Amino acid sequence: MTLEEKYTKLKEIIKNLDSVAIAFSGGVDSTFLSKVAYDVLGEKALAVTARSSTYPEREFKEAKELAEQIGIKQVVIVSEETDIDGFAKNPPNRCYYCKHELFTKVEEVAKEHGIKYVLDGSNLDDVGDFRPGMKAAADLEVVSPLKDAEFTKDDIRAVSKELGLPTWDKPAFACLSSRFPYGEEINESKLSMVEQAEDYLRDLDLKQLRVRHHGEIARIEVAPEEREKFFSLDKMDEIANKLKEIGFTYVTLDLAGYRTGSMNEVLSKEEMVID
């Protein structure tokens, strides 16, 4: 299909759903989906944003601004994943617990507003990756219109740009719990350390980054082309000192740079099977 055909199909899918509640984080995918849903359904489209310690305050503020820009009504809920039995222990299927909690709460909001369907922003590129959250979506019958219309991430960015959405070139983002090696317990204190460190580095004009929390060690991943920004003794000292103030004992730069799902590199094929 051409991009125009995919876009037409997406609008038809959403129109046929009649009323939708979108799990809206303010990321590239959910922002695009919310824009199209609002354009097609108007007041029958609702954006639902969950606040939690795994969701940075910076991202929440952006989500509020984006919802206002689109014009879609936004409902804010609380979803504290660290209270979920099984989540805090950080097993490989951690995202299943998180997404199941999220979609269940979005479903409750949908029912309160007389809305028929819950939507998420999964796209075609997500299908081949290790994403336990997609099983939670399937178990709760969440609809994924972007995937159904065969949109890839590049497609979403291209049409977002045409629609004037500021997220068209926004770096990929995942919740802060993805910064921890599987098996390392997640708590609010550790999440706060990661959030502070990443906020600091973004203020240094680094775009695509992760601060991976390995106990006392902060492992910084940045886009490969941004690694050279660290190659100054003064800059390295400044960053190391700041992250030590935040609570890390050792500060490292991952020489391979940022890559999606780097925490999955230690998993065996068996561990990546979701029952």
C-alpha cells in the first residue's frame, strides 16, 4: 500500500469504531493516533494519560500541551506500576504487568464516558520485537489501528510531519522501568535517579539517550552520532560529578551508543517467549 492508502485505511478503521479512548503518552505514535482519531471522531475521541513514577514529569507536561494543541479531551489517571504484584521484581515480562494495569484503567475510563473501544499506538514495526505489553493488549482486546493499517514508524513520522505535529521527529521513548536489568528490583527512588539524570542530559542538548541503572553504575547510552559530545575532559568531569550528586557511584558511557531494547541482549530465546 502507498502511504496515502494507509492513511485512508486508518481513518476508515477509526470511523468504524465510532468512539475511542486512546492510551496517550505524548509519544510519536499515540500523538499521531490521537490527532487522526480526533479529526475523524471529534468529541467521540478521548485521550487517557496515566501518571506514575515510571513516566517522567517532562513527558507528562508535553502530553498535556499536545492534547491541547490537537484539541482532544484528555483524562489523567494514576497508574503506579511499582505497587503491582510482580512488576517491581522486574522479570522479563515486566511490561505485561504494566500494560495490563494501564489498559484496564483506560477501559474503566472508556466505560465511564460511554466509549466502545480502547486503542493503543502499536505499529507494524512492533510486531517482530520482544514486547510483552502487546500480549496484554491482546488479552484485553485493545485495538491497534496503526498496526492494522500497516503503518511503520517511518510512515507515522512522515504523516505526522505533514499534519504539523511537533512529535514527527521526537526521539523514541520508553518508560523509565526499561532502564533496569531484568531481576533488579525497581522502586521510586531508583526511578527518580534515572529521571533526574536523563533530564540533566537532555538539558545538555542530547536528543536520543538512556541512563541505564546498574546498581551503583550509570551506563549512559546516546545516539551514535552524539557520542562525540562527551569527548572533552571538562564535559566528562561535569557529567560525572552531576550524576554522582544524583546518587550514582560510577558513571560510564556505552561505547556502542543507544540501541532499542539493549536490556534484552542478555535474554535467551526461551526467556523471550510470552505464554
